[in-house]
Amino acid sequence: MSVEVKVPGVGESVQEGMIESWHKEDGDFVKQDDVILEIETDKATVEVVAEVSGTLKILAAKGKVVKVGEVIAEINETVGAGEATKKRVEISTTEKLKESVKVQAAQPKIHPLKDNGPAVHHKVMNEKLNISNLLGSGRDGRITKEDLMQAKPMPREIPKSPMKVAPAKKEVSFSHSSRERQDLREPMSMLRRRVSERLLYAQQNAAILTTFNEVDLSAIIDLRSKYKDLFEKRYGVKLGFMSFFLKASCYALEKYPRVNAYIEGDDIVYHNYCDIGVAVSTEKGLLVPIIRDVQEMNLAEIEMAIANYADKARSNKISLDDLKGGTFTVSNGGVFGSLLSTPILNPPQSAILGMHKMEDRPVVTADKKIEARPMMYVALSYDHRIIDGKESVGFLLTIKNCLEDPARLLIGV
């Protein structure tokens, strides 16, 4: 009996995905609950496990875009592990014979490898030996292993194209040493496709403006230097900058509720909670997991939530639920060295805060002295349909005041 392996449903808005990798090969024996492949959707990567034990028959290749519910493999329960191994050997042997036929077609004078015994066949194929002009000393002119001592390697085949790239490979590189002009084509990942759609949607459906300010982070740095060791010892995570920015954002969002709202039809939908997305860069692209009810969290809880998502991103374990919702987003381009940028909205949200590289710059202090201070430019991109310029400037100024004087966060002024 064969059991069909179908593309699972992973969310109402997800209708298709791309086969990212097969963990098993065609003809392998798989056990129930073994992970047999990974499917990349526009929001997350999903592992598909075997529902039963049996022999796997793959029906859709790596890199293929498949629909939810589509049959991509079958598992034959009637074939046991031993028989599956035998079939794998037969498949492998068939593939080798096909390869030998290709070699024979390219070199017409080659002795039929099947007539020379498995040891000779193995050595010729592995070492790619040219036996087209070799006289066999064995029975009926068969080639022996001793005869192969005189054989030379086959000439290296020149590829028709200067580069060959697997369709689903994620990273590619060019040979700049070659004088030949090169082009490369690879399929766009499902995540990248979805990000592209959302970026275009945001640009075409919102009146996006950006306002800027700069923040003196001296007070935050002093706090971190003073308490970082005690903080890490007690909570098991490092005290970073992001938790301060998220707490300052909550205070500013409470003061300017439209920044925490979004447009739905002809209505403005307000929220009395702060579900803040933190942009995370992964090998596959940008993901924005949501930290929920940040207004109820302390610095340690925020840092632990950020660390948890960082671990999930590294191990490719961020789920659809982690990405759902969100009323506001914070993006830190400074970790890549960005000095200034205009972040783009994450629909349906109405605003996003951009952090940037911190660097020492000369600043005129209150007593008219010039000092080097750790400064950071911050940017607020917002939908001008719902947020006025006065609100956006006031919001960013509130962020600045909270970070330059963190005591404000404690006493609420």
C-alpha cells in the first residue's frame, strides 16, 4: 500500500511553496516521523515528516514550486528496509550503467565495461580512465586490472557553459578571473517573492514620509557598563541596546496612539497594546518576528525574547505564528554599518523606526563645550494618511528624550 505525501497547509494565506531540500533520496527506506524534506513558503520553512514507514518515491524535484495539497512523493509500506536497500543498489547500478553508456558513446572504441568484470568497471569509472585503445590480455580480449596500469585518464571535458548552477542554490559567485562575460540565473526564493510583493504594496498603497533625529547614547552606554555583568548573571542574557529602544517605543506609542494604529478601509484601527516586530536578517532574507505585549515586559524579558528569535532564525525555526500581527516595527540597519536610511513600512502597520550605526561625533553640550559623544541617527518612516508631520516629529523626539534620559521611562515623563 502506498501513502501519498502532500504539501501541508501552513496558513490561510499560504497557497504554495518551493521544495528547498530532500533529506532522503528516491528509493530510501524511511521511518515514521522521519523528516523527509523541507518546503520554503513566503513566510517560513516547513519540515515534512513521514506519516508511515516504507520506501520513498520522490515525485517532485528540489526547486519545484508546488501547491498546498499537491502530491510530491509516495511511501510504499509493503517494502521493508532490506528490500529498499536492494532497490537502492539496483538504482545505483542502473545509474552507473547509464553513465558507462555515455562514456561509450563519447569514446566508440571503449571496451564494453560490462564485459570486463565489476573490479575493472569500478576502477575505470572512479579514475575516469581511457581504455579505447587498450588491448585486453584476459580471456576473449577482456581487460584485466593489470592492463589498466597502462591506461591514461580521459581528457577533461570542456563544459558548454562557463558556469553551471543548481536551480535552488542560495548563494552564487562569479569567476572574475575569466575574461568571458557571464550571466547567471537562479529562481527567486518564496520568501524573497513575498517580500518583493509586500514592498511594492507598501510603496503603492501608502503615503510614506520619513523624519529624522539623532540620539546621544551616553546615558545608555553608562547604564550598560555599570550593570551588564549583574544583568547577565541574573537573567542569562546580555543587556543590549534594542531593549531600551523597544521600551522607549512603547512609551512613545502610548503618547501618540496613531503611530500604533493602521488603516482598514475607511476606518482607523487603534490598539491598546504594543506588538513590536524586530527585523531579523537571515540567509534567506528579512524576517520580522513579533514580540507581543512589549508594554508589559521589562528589559530582561525583552532581551530574552530577542535572543530566542535570534536562535530560531539561525536554526531556521521561526514559525508562521511568530510572524503574525504586529502594530509597529523596529529595524536596526546599524549592525551592517548603515549610517542613515529610510526604512519602508511593514503593511498594514503605519510606521517603522530605523536604528543606525552608533559613532562618536563632536557635539556642543549645554555648557557650550564641544565633546565627542556616541551618537546615532534615528529615522521614522510613516504613512502620512494617518500620521501628521507634527505627530511624527513629536514621536521621534519622545524616543530621543527617553534614550538620552532613561529615568523618564521609570517616572513616565
